[in-house]
Amino acid sequence: MKELFDMISKKSSKLTTLTYSTSFSMGIRVFNKRFHDPIYAIYGFVRFADEIVDSFHDFDKKKLLENFKRDTYAAIDDKISLNPILNNFQWAVNTYKIDHDTIHTFLRSMEMDLHKETYDRKAYEAYILGSAEVVGLMCLRVFCEGDKQHYEELKPSAMRLGAAFQKINFLRDLQQDYKGLGRSYFPGIDITAFDQSAKAKIEQEIEADFNAGLEGIRKLPDGARFGVYLAYIYFYTLFKKIKKSNAERLLRERVRVSDTEKYALLFSSFLRTKLRMI
């Protein structure tokens, strides 16, 4: 029965999320239950694409990504795929009318990772748009549940929040991206000479993105606000740790938020959301 396969597909997306990201999983769990399956579907899709370009070094990444891209569009058009992750993603796309342009833009950013090693300002902004901002827009489509006016109102804030998260990831993964993958995302910065001045400029940019993103969180539907705010608080806590770390440390190790801290943030974020203190 198709219903049984769809159930397996949803469980596959959920398992992917739980396995790859404890922090993202924590955020999804506090959404209203009606948002769980579509957000798991989006994360599963994004995670698989990212895994192709970041991890499958012993395989033909270009071919794998081309096949994944082809299968994605076929799944959306056919409303089915034998790949459970894509089957669940097409369900979310078709159910919540997720813009196909956001999917194209995301996949283009994944293609950039196949060959880009250093980024100028234009390529940097294009990559952040595709890898983070449009993913936020996919989720926003789900949260707005067909309310086009609300979606358009929150769209700029959702994009800025996604950009903040991605730039923090870039700083957190500076050592791994450069030494492990040969990538340097920040434009005009020589990673071998990365210093406090360069770090401070990036942090100013992130702070502005965070402020714009928070404005949108305050206007999200009740069933989504707490989960997105929790993600915001988690990343802002990580950001504060990065700000306290010197440039040399970022090139040497990955700054983290401990599981104990995450649970404390969960509790405090819940109280602030309930008391309308955000």
C-alpha cells in the first residue's frame, strides 16, 4: 500500500534528522506536531545533498549530485519516488507549495561545493542564498500553511536568520573546511592569515543578521515560534562562544555547545516564549 511506503518515507526523514543533528532535532520536537513531518522531510533532503558534496570523497560526487538532482525533480513531478527521502520531500513540496525556485537555488549551491575553493563576495552571497536562506524559506512555507501574505511579510527575516546560521557554521567549521575540504568561504580573507580584525568584521555582519531574524521569529505562528526561537538561541549561544574565542583557536578546533547547555537553553527558551519575553 502507498500509505505504508509513505509512512516508511516519513520515518526515514526523521531518522536522518535524529542521526545527523541533535540540535536541529531538539528544535523540531518542540514544534506543533503538524509541522514535524514536513520539517523532517526538508531536513532529510538537504542533509542528503550536503552529504554528497562533503563526505563521499571516494565516489564521483558530480555524477551522484546530478542523479540526485534529476531524481528530485522527477519525484516532485511524479509525486512519488522509490528513494524514501525524496518521496517524503516531494510530499512536503507538493503539499505546502514550496517554491521550485528555492529548490533549484539550493541545488546550485551544492554544485558550487564541487569545484569552488575560494569565494569572492558575489559567489559568497550566492552560496549563502542557496545553502541557507532558501532552506529557511522552505520551512517558512510550511509554517505559514498557505498564508501568502504572512509568508511575504516574514520572508526577509527568514532569509537573514538562515544567513546568520550559515555564517556561524562557516566560523565554527573554519578549520575543517579549509584543512579537510580545501574551502574558504569568506571573501577577501586569507585563512592562513586569519586574525582578530577579520573575525570581528564577520561577527558584525552576523550580529546584524541575527537582529533582523529575531524580528521575524516574533511574528511566527504559535506552533512554530518556540522551535525557531530555540534554534536562534542555540546558534546565538554558539556565536557568543565564538566571539570569546580568538582567531587562532578557530583555526585549531571546533567550538561547541555541550548537550548540558542545550538542555538548559531548551528550558530557558520555553519560559521566555511562554512569557512573551522574546
